[in-house]
Amino acid sequence: MAKRPLWIIAVLLLGAAAALWGANGVSWHLAGTSPPEPRGPVLLNPGVVMAPGSPSFTAVAWLGLASLAGVFAVSGWMRRLLGAVIVVAGGWVCWQGFRTEGAFDLLTGRGLALLGGLLFLAAGVLIVRYAATLPTMGARHERANAARRSGDLDKDMWDGLSDGEDPTADGPRT
């Protein structure tokens, strides 16, 4: 049951990163509307006009991809801390989307930024909520050796090798 939130979190983080990269690549104004007069060079891509002062979310998109790896790699309080960082990043993105000028439509940069921020917020809340129950990398190897003994000598020897035990340390087995 704990594996399902992990995949939901992974999809949310990937969606947030994609939405934030998309927010950087599309106009923040609807077709047919004119953006405010630019105060300096604001052309990021040819044909894409950003509103003056429009934020760039590339770093936050990279944070989404890095936090995806982090969710699988860490556990415990570190995972909760990662979830809190994601919540703060999602809140910042939403705040930037609300305060920046531009049309409020899902197909504009502002709409994609708000969508990415909301996906970040949802992923961060799920990470904090399910931090203790989500599986981690290497969790199989953290269990105590005594609890893993099955009575089958061959299986126990292979499990011991996985844990780093040297089967030849006690002498040859016959």
C-alpha cells in the first residue's frame, strides 16, 4: 500500500518539472493580446515574449528532478526535510505565478507555472505525510541478520554474501 504514494509522488514531480520548463518556453500572454512594453531585452527564445520581470523556473524544474532521485534515496527525517523544501519551492512558484503580469490561462507561461507550483505542493505534502512508510533504496539490506535466517543453508549463505559476510572466514565448509 505504501508503494502507491511513491509512484504518485514521482509522477507529480515529473509533471511539475515539465510544467515549469514549459512555462519558460511559452509566452505569458494570450495570442492576440499585447504584452506590456518591455523595459529591456526580454526575448528568451525567438518568438517567445515574456512579460517584464517574468521569473525563470529552470532551477526549480531541476530541483524537481533532483528531488525525484532524493525521494528514492533518503528516508526518515531527511525525507521529511526534502518534502518541506519541495513545499516551499511549490509555494514560491505559485506566488511568482500570481504576482507576475500575464494572462491567466493554462496555455500561457503563467498558467503552466501555477500548474507546476500546485504539483510541487501536492508532491511535497505527500512526501511529508508518507515519509515513514515509503520504501527506500537498500531497505532489504538494512534488516537484522538474525531475523532473516530461514533455515536453508544455501539461501542463508547467499543472503550473508549480500550483507558482506565472508563465508570463508570461519574456515572451509565441507
